[in-house]
Amino acid sequence: MTFPGRPQLPTIDVREAAAAAGRRGISGDGSGGAVGVVGSDDGSDAGTGSGGTAGAGSDVAAGVDGAGTPLLVDVRERGEFIQVRAPGAVLYPTSSFLLRFEELPRDRPLHVICNSGSRSAGVTAWLLRNGRTDVHNVAGGMVAWVRAGLETRRGPLAPGEGDLA
């Protein structure tokens, strides 16, 4: 439902977001277990996920930083990011986003993701109101990403993982 005078928020499907940045689908998460659903935006656990991380060669987005290549911006908190994340995503938690948003490159489109799409919708709307035009909310967030069977990483972060290169 849309309201008069309120513009539709630009969204992108998880598969489109993954394809735009060169990420691919996988049959699992590299841990040998079933891919689980992560907790909800309120921090409650919506399911059980498996442990482990994807294999070292699975980060197909590593080193991709060319102008025009979309940047996946994860606005969940660090603990959620450690639990499950998209390879190549940069971590900009909502709690500190206003302190750091100016670091985001202006020559690349931004695909903003959270757990279910709620926090990322708020961040996307805020960025649009503040002059960005190349921003999309990733519909369904990491819950949809995991359900779609797209590549994920789990567990401790590798050095520099989640940082803007």
C-alpha cells in the first residue's frame, strides 16, 4: 500500500543484489549443516543456523571495488553480522550509521541490507532524503538471502572483513 505524497522506496530482490555484485548461490554455507534462518530485527531467534564459515575461496566479491559496482551495506549490529553475512558486505551498524555514513563512496550504488528489511528501509529512506539517489533497500534482508540459498559466511570475521576497503 502506498500513501499519497509518499514516494515508493526503491527496493531490490536479494538475487538481483547478489548478481549485481558478482555473488553466487550455493547449496549450503560451507559448514556441512543446513542453512538456517537468522534472528528477527528485534534480536529474537527465528530459527537455528549452522556454525562454521564458507570456504576461503567463496568470497567472489573480494577485491571488487570499481566505480559503478554496487556496494552491499549491512546495517545490522556486529553480533548479527558475525552470525551470518553476505561475502563482501560492509558493516555499518544502524546504531553508529549517522557517525559514519559520509565514508560511503558516492561513485557506487548502495544496496542496504539488514535482517528482514525494516532497518535497511529506514536507512535507505534517510539516505534518499539526504541527497543519495543510487540507494536500494534489499527486500527481505538476510532472512531472504539465506532462504534463497545465496552464499553466506558465518562465525568469526577474517581480518578486514566487513570493513570498507
